[in-house]
Amino acid sequence: SFFKGIHYPAQEYHRLYADLRQYYAGYPEDFERIRRALSQAREENEFQIDLTVRLPRKEGGFFWAQLSGSVFEDRDADGLLFQGEFADVNAFVSEAEELDRLYRQRQQYFNWMLDTYIGNVYISDMDTYELLYLNQNSYKTLGKSASQVLGRKCYEVIQGRTAPCPFCTNDKLREDADYDWEFDNPLLQKTFMIKNREICWDGRRARIELSHDGQSPEYKLAKKDQELNAIIRAIPGGFARVDAQDMRTVLWYGGDFLNLIGYTKEEFECELHSECTYVHPDDIERAAKIMASSRETGKKTVVEGRIITRDGTIKILTMTYTYVSAEDSWDGIASFYSAGIDVTRERAEQDRQRRALED
């Protein structure tokens, strides 16, 4: 009940408080919310109200409650009366407040990361093109202050246009993947390496853009990464980096690796748990010995072995292993770099020719 919830006997409550205003003397904003809700209900001929307020307790403090009730006309009292019920929602409100605190904390960390990002970052509303955020480096790149750009259209500030850019990538953006491209900005007279993604920013569908100009070391590194990826794609076969500690976990892969083992990215991660268990069970022990030899000698080792694809096909691969110690590794993780080339057809043809000669 109401009196039990606020820890007041009914008689003591009525002796201390002549009306609800007195009861809410320590929390006038809550009384005002109730008064406004009742006034609005009367003006709009509504008979129900529903809002969350604080209920002060006898010993001090309060708890959150959901006030639900109805306004009705009482002929005996010659006026309108309100009859309501309070439901304890303190646990729900506390949980919501904690979630809100964690969200604001995470948002603060995210903003700090963006502010200290060495490249340019801007966030704009995807529906209105309004600039919602720029990091400090972006202000330097544009030569403008926050008051000069925030709230304005992104195409006006960044591209010097009067209408949305004809090359706008908004229709290509997703929340679960990056969109990478390169653009020569005539207004800034610079070439930028750009990364876009769709995000939610303060409840708005927004676009985040990270970019580096052509003179920055980051741009040059990104170009080198592009060239390296192109080289990897041009080489037949697949590449993998395997954790040297358990000799099972695949830390990185590239080239034609997934097609070689017959798995999609999702299947490899969910079914094989990103481990090299695709190696034929009869060849695992031998592969482990060869990897150990590579670690001891520091030299590249070459071996042929079998793998089993997702559909059960057995392939023969020529595989190389190169060991990189934790001290020499860029991330401090000792690992084996391996390249594999499918030689199944060649070995089958060699076997056919051998049997033909024997016959």
C-alpha cells in the first residue's frame, strides 16, 4: 500500500501533511510534474495519467514509483477527483540509471578516442546532412572552429557545395562493415584515404568518416597496405598466421585461404573456432614437429600435408612455415606464418602417370 511503501502509519501521515504539496515539500519538482499531468488531463479531457515520480520516505530518501490513475467527476464533492495507485519501480529505474551511466561513460571514452585520433573524423546526420561532430584535427584541416561548422551541412563545409554531393556514399554504408574509398578534394586541394560506416549517434542515423590526407604517414601506410593486399590476392594459395603457444589458433589469414579450406568467414569462426583443425588428423603430429623445427632453427620449412574441407574433400597442400618470436613480432605474440598452395591435381596426375608406367 501507499502508506506501507513510504513507511508512514496513515494517521501520522494525515497529521503531518494537509495535502500532497506538503508531502512533496522536499521534492517540489515531482509535485509539479504530477500537477502538470493532472492539469493537462483536465484540459484535454483525458481521464488517465501515467508517470514515474519519486515517493519520499519517512526516514529520508525516496523510491521510484509508477503513478497510474484516473480523473473523474464526483457530484458529492462538486468537482473533479483523482484516484491513483503507486507501483514500486525502484529496481527498474535504478537499472535504467546504471545503464544510462554506463552508456554515458562509454560515450565519453568514444569521444576521447575520436578527439585524439591522429586523422580527420566527422559525423553527420544521414538524413539532414547536418554536421554533428568533428575532432580537433578536422578543425585544423578545415581551418575553422566548432562554432563555424557544427550544425551546418557537411557538403557545404567539407566540399564547398550548395547541394548534396553527387558522389555521396550514404547509400553504400552499413552498420556492420566499413566502406573504403579515395577522393581528391578540390576545396582543400588534397587527396584523402577515407573509411565510412553507418552508426547511431544520439539516436540519429549518422555517418562517421575517418580520413588521412595524401601527405600523412597514415595515408602512405594505407597505400602500402593496399599494395600488399593486392600482391597477396595475386599469389595463388592462402596465408595464415598461427599462434605459436597452442599451435592451433589462426590469428590472421589472407589470400585464398577461406576458399582453399572450403569455409566462409562465419563458418570458420563459428564451426572451427578460428583454429587450424582443418588439417588432416593423421598429419597434425607431423605438422607440429615441422613447426617446432622451424622455431628451433629459425629457418623456413616446407612440407606437404593434407587438409579436409567443409564438404569432406581431401586436398594436398604444399605448406611453408616461418617462425617469428614474440620479441620480433609487431604485437608481441610469437607465431608461425604459413603459406599453402593446392597441389592436389598435380599429385593426382603424377600418381596416374606412375601407375601407367607400372602397368
